[in-house]
Amino acid sequence: MTSPKEFPVSWEELHRNARALAWRLLDIGPFDGIVAVTRGGLVPAAIVARELEVRLVDTVCIASYDHKDQGGINVLKPVDGDGAGWLIVDDLVDTGRTAQVVRKMLPEAHFATIYAKPAGRPLVDTFVTEVSQDTWILFPWDVELAYAAPIRDRS
């Protein structure tokens, strides 16, 4: 999945959006705990957990991406239960393939992401920002500072 539309997200922007997600979730809770979808959901889940004063944080560990492409879904660590009273947090819902696996695993949980693409958006209950399906989000943990050509020169 190579995309000409790259959307770089700074640490500050990610933190601000994770706090915005917590604001949206404030009246939906309280939650018994949070399930972070690893790896991308770890940082947003930590921020949301802090803002909502949730101390119980678990992980569901799923591998589906490399740095540019989505591959097969590999559940490395599932979570028990039906998710009732729990909040699932991920950084992004893209095609919805990962979200489908997590939803099936925890059907009663509230699912929240910072970013949502149209194909996966129906699978989450709460999100902050919608981006187009052909946009590749560059999260701060995946990039380093370097020269960026003007958008016009990238076409």
C-alpha cells in the first residue's frame, strides 16, 4: 500500500488528539479498563488512561503491518472475556481488518481510535479525525527528521 498522500503526525499533535479522544470518551465511561491494540495503540492508550484515570491497561497484540504495507492478521496475544465495561484504544482504523478481529474478540467493548479511514470507520464507536483511504499516516514513532520536498514537487 504505497500512497502519494502522506500525513506526518508529530508527538505534540498525537498527544493533543489522544487528549481530544479522552474528552469524547469522558461521558461514555467510566471504563473498567483499557485494551490497547499493539503496537500503534500503546501510546494513545497510555494518554487516554491517564486522562480518564484508568489504571487497568491490557493489550491485544496483533501484527498486520510493516512500515508501508498491510499483510495478514496474526494474533500474537488475545484478551479473554467479552469486553463488557472495557475500552479498546488504537491509533488508527484503516481497512478495518484488524478492528474486525478485535471486535469479534471483545464484542461488548467500546472501540475508540484517534484516526479513522472510511473503510474502517463503521467498526469503531468513537474517533477524532477522519482521513482519506489513500492517506498513509506517518506516526512519530515511525519517522525521523529529514528534508521534505514541497508537496508540488512530490507529484
